[in-house]
Amino acid sequence: MTVLTTAVEKSGARVSSYAVGYRVELVDDWAQAAARWGAFDPLTAFQHPQWYASWYRAFATDGVAPLIAIVSDAATGERAALLPLIRHRQGSLRIIEFADLNLTDFNAPLLGPAAPRDDVAARQFWRDLKAALRKVQGGADLIRFRKMPVRFAARSNPLALLDGVGPSLVNGNLLTIGDDHNAWRYELDRKVRKELERSWRVFTREPSAAFKFAADTDEALQLLSVTEVQQGDRLLGLGLNYVLDDADTTAFYRDLVREGTARGYAVMTALTTRDEVVATLLGIRTGSRYIMIRISNAGEKWSMCSPGRLIIDRTIEALHKDGVREFEFSVGNYSYKRRFGPQRTPLVDLGAALSWRGQPQALRDRAVLAMRRYPKLSARLKEALGKSTPSREED
């Protein structure tokens, strides 16, 4: 494990932890970083230690270098933040970003008691973090932090308090249900409610039809194998690239399910008959929060019962009985999500140059973020340039 420690001392009359500064340690081993951090209180299910343990095992290859930042108050040593980062190359640029590679839908630091709580402290935190990242062995040119939540349940994301943030291309989709599941169900559009009821009747015409949770890790892995095949068949049938079948991504999801099922973190549900798996849904759970991450179905022959929507509905009902109250449909504003009534939650991006090589791209990134604040103007410019934005809407 390599460690770089940077403590930036600040002078001045203000008596506060951020007047002294933050101490930043950069390590390249997730297990050791997690042990150093101590107890985890994930802000979303993606910030769970198992997510990153599986992620770093799968993707820490020659082209992706783990770079985990442990930040503490320089005066008191109290924990401030843990940032699960990587460094990789994009062309000639050495880029630092969250451990994501388009799999971690919400990126955020783990926050400790000394984390910044206002914009003044956040700016100090950002300056000290950048100072440490500039000194990383092997160099770095650009920071790109994307898809960050603006707020968590009880506090703000300090990185979202900075002046340079701008809206992400995507947003979250959060459904919050109170203690009365039936009351929420009644609030759904009548057509949606009746369609779900009809779908269940059609599905259960098969005497062996059932909704189920994976009983153990082996069954969860078997269902994940079905997910892989069903997703691949569907996307290839639509003429789309199937990007989840490379060796590293496959290894990641299998490790996540293998290590997370028995702990209740990885949750695999399915619609089955005696002879067939009709639909699968993989999610991750922390306490009363659940996020859907992969969904599949057996295709056209089961389309009369809308198995994708049906497995979501049955999973929500079952998990609600078990205490889940927040259901996150994750990024992508597909029409099937809207039927369940989630609220769109904003995500933001942030970037900065760490060297002269990164300056042009950092300026370009900032200009893009500025344009996203004016979506109508941005759409007109793209139209004038003959460009279109791919839709993330789908039935």
C-alpha cells in the first residue's frame, strides 16, 4: 500500500477546524482504507463497503489504479471523508474520478463527523484535496466527479456546495412509501393499478407461477446467470450493444452477489414457473433503502403479463413488508419507472484541472456544465450543429 499524506496548515483569526485545514492520505488498497475508516454509514446503497470491495477486485487492473482518499481534520484528526477514487488514462490525460466506470449510479464521499457543513469549509476541503491529488505519484491532469447527489437524508454533500458544480446528464428516481403500502398503491394512476392487477392474474394462470427471493447465495448466482443471458438476448434483439458482458463487469456482479447475498446487501428476486425463470431483479439494500440495478425478463412469449413491471411491483410490496421505505429506480428516465411515481432527484458534476495538460479539458467540461443549466438553449445549439441527444426514455 502506498500512502501520500498532505496536511495544509492555514493561519488566521478564525477558530474552526477548517481554518487549520484537512489532512489527506491517498492509499491504493480498498481493504486497508476501509479498515482505517472504521464503521460505515452509507449515504446511499452504492457507498456500502461491499460495493467497493467487489468493484476494486474486478476493475483494479493495469489501466485502472485505485486511489482512495482518507480525509481528516488536520487539527483534531477527526474523520472528515473517505473518497473511493481511481486514476486512469483517457488518451494522453491522467484522470481521477470515482470508482464508477458507468456502474456506480450515485457517486459520493463517505462523510465523517468533521466533514464540511458549509460552503467555506467545503472550499477549504476542495483546495486541500486538489493539493494532495496534484502530488500523487505518476501525476494526474484532471478531476472528474460525476453523478453526485446534492443532498443525503440528513445533510448536504459538501462537494455539491462548490461554485463549479453543474447538473449531470442523468438524475435519480426516488420513490418514498410511508408505512401504508396500500395507500401508496391506491395513489397510482388507476390504469397503472389495474394493469398490474391484470398482469398478476395472467401470470398466475400458470399453476406453478410464483414470486420469490433467492433462498441463498447459490440460487442468487443461478438467477444472476439467467439475468446475464436474458439481458444479452433482449439488447442484441434490439440491435443494441450489450456492455455488461465483458469479463471484468461479469466478475464484478458475480462477486457482489456472492459476497453480498448472505449479508442481505445484494437482493435477488424472480418470477418463476416450474420450468422457467420469467423475470429477475437485482438490487442492493441498506436498512430501509433499496436500489434496483439490473432487471431482465424472458422475452416476447411472456409479454402479455408485463414481467418487468410485475417483478418491480412484487419486489416493492415484499420489501415494504420487511421495512424498506425508499425505493430508488436509479438513473435513466424510462417510462416504466414513471408508472410507479418516483420523484426525480438532481445529480451534479464537478471537475478541475490538476496540471497544464488538463486545463483545456477542464475548461471544456465547465462550459458543458454551464450549458446544462439552460437546457432549452443547449437543445437549440445542438439542433443548429446537427447533433441530437440520445433519449433515455423507453416503454
